[in-house]
Amino acid sequence: MDINTKKLKKNAFRVSKERGVTASRIRVPGGHCSAKILGLVQEISETYGNGIVHITTRQGFEIEGIHMKDMEVVNEMLQPIIEELEINQIDKSSGYPAAGTRNISACIGNNVCPFANYNTAELAKKMEKEVFPNDLHFKIALTGCPNDCIKARMNDFGIIGMTEPQYDQNRCVSCGACVKACEKMSTGALQMDNYKVVRNKEKCIGCGVCITKCPTRAFTRSKEKYYKLVIMGRTGKVNPRLAEDFLIWVDEESITKVILNTYKFVEKYIDRDAPGGKEHIGYIIDRVGFDEYKKWALEGIEFGPKVIVKDRIYWSGIHYK
């Protein structure tokens, strides 16, 4: 068969080790979908694949064993999945849309988890609408609290949920449960002073442990949603590292603007001769300089009074060169 492998990849099919056989990759924004999707994936797999479905590390599906000659009909069968998941699609006739930006992944969030400070699936779907389709190599992950179950610090952008604990002294019985929990499970930001709980704002990371452990609801979550944005974590062969804090106590809208501004930065400075024409953002920042990146990332953004912006980031990690 005469196959255009670039087009094949654009339509989210994989070049496999077996000649003439591919796999269809399906992204699931935030890893959140109805059971109906599972049935549609099963139907494609059993009809045109080998009956095996791989659940990817980025919370998508890979339907294995599809013959390349069947890609067109598989694209037709994928359309209901695309519509059910509300995936951004330029042209329905072009099949399933893939891009350099990886599926936006998320922990289960406050739909289920008592520790999560926000609805991760909801924000992941909003972010999907903002960044797709796009052909640049970005990885974005959302986690509901600093427990970081999604491993947000291993991504280009990690969005970590925060809350500003609201303390009602009239409901407090001075049991010390919140102080003990913060000491053992978090940063030790609370202490008891004259039968009143005092929070050290400098040490508080907004995790919400005090809220989950208080038996009288003296501590509650703030109505305002806050986030920590950590940036430029990466794995891979060259200089892997964890993402570092960039913005703290920041709002959702500002995070979205930073990510969209970063696309503009990459378009300006990317090395088009890099393998596959997809130089990783972190390598671009290493090459161009953090100060230049920061100028682009914060363009046109006005932060609220609580936001902490890191003046300088120094990434640590393994250095091979």
C-alpha cells in the first residue's frame, strides 16, 4: 500500500512494527467519559482490530491490529465517539483529529474524591476546546490537590488545585485535629494559639487537609478557585526533570492565557529542523532563556492580589549534556 505516514499520524493512527497494520489512538479529555464510549471502542476493536485495546498513560485508548486498508471505515465509526466526547474537529470528513499536543489528562477530581479542590474533568474539557487542534508538542495534566495523583509535575504544564481555608472560630472546639493532620500530612502550617487555630500563610499550600479532617466544619473551602501552575516537567532521554512552581494562587483564566501565550512563544522560537519538527518546549526555553519565555507567557495578563509569580526558575534533574 502507498501510505502517507504524516497524514496517518495526523488522523491519530500509529505506525506499528507490523507492516500494513496500525492502531487507532483516541484521546479522552480528562480521562472522563460515559460507559457508552467503551461499547463503541469495543465494537471497533472486535470488528476491525484484533480485540485488544490499550489504555494509554495519557488516559486515551489505542485500538490495536487495524489494517491500514480499513482506516477510512474506522474513521466513520470513530465519529460518534468524537461527537460524544465533544472533541474539536476541523473537518468531519478528515477522520479523527490528532495533533502534537497530547491528550489533556486529569485525576478524578471533586466529582468523587474528597481531597480534590476542583472539578478536574470540567476544566480539562474547557482546556481541550482552547488548545486543540494544535500541532505542537505540549503535555498538560490536571490534579485536584497537591497529592498530585496524575503526576502533574512530569508534564509541560501541571495544574494543581488549591483552596484558601476559611476558618470559623465559633465552630471550632479546639480539638487540634486540623493541626495534627497538617503536621503529619502536609506542611505544618497550622498551630494552636490560646485555643484558636492560626494559619501560617507562608507555609500553607492550599491542600485542604485541614478541611477534610475538621469534625465540626470550622474549616471550609473558599468559594474562589485557586491553582498552582507548575511548568516544564519532562521525561525522556535528554535531561529529565520535574516541573517547578511558576504561579501560585492563580485563577483558571490566567492559566489558560499562559498556555496559549506559550503556543505563540513556541511558534516563534521552535527549531524546525528538530526531529519530526517538534522540539519540546522545555528545550526551547533552555535554549532561548527563561526571561524571554516569561515575557511571552505573561503577555497581556493582569493577576489578582494573591498571585505569586516566580521571578526565576531553576530546574534540577539529571543532566546528560
